[in-house]
Amino acid sequence: MNPVTAGCLVAAAFAGPPLWSLVQEGQLDSIAAMERGAVVAGVCAIGAVFLDNVIAGFREETAKARQLARLSAALAEERSAETAGRDTAHDHTPSP
């Protein structure tokens, strides 16, 4: 889901009922309620975009860390194989 859409839905869910009740009680006119709802929706949308960027950053860091771990394991395995190859090459004992 688009972060902006998610932010607007969150705003409608949390700010909509209180604004609606204020309009019904006559404490707020419908234009002012719509303006306040739009402000809340904008703030929630900005927050949702920010959170989406943070989550994307964490996913990228996790992918990089996994790749680094795979490369480190492969390098360690290669070095271990090279060391084992050198050790067997030096184990030749001369025959009498």
C-alpha cells in the first residue's frame, strides 16, 4: 500500500470520528472540520512516508549485512582450503 494512502486512512480512522462529533454538536462547522482533517491527513501521510523510508533503510542494511556474512564465510572457507593445501604439501617426509 502506498504510504500516503496509508497515512490518509490512519487520519480518517483516528481524526474522523472526533471531528464528526464536533460538527454534530455544533462546536465546529463542516469546512473547519474538513480543513483540520486535511491537516491531520497530511501529517499522517508525511509520517507514513518517513516510516516507509526507515523500513526500507533497515531492509537495505540487513541485505548488505547478509551479503557481507556470506562473503566472509566464503573467504574464510577459501583461506582454510589454501592453508590445508599448503600443510599437505609440506608434510612430505624424505624417504631414506
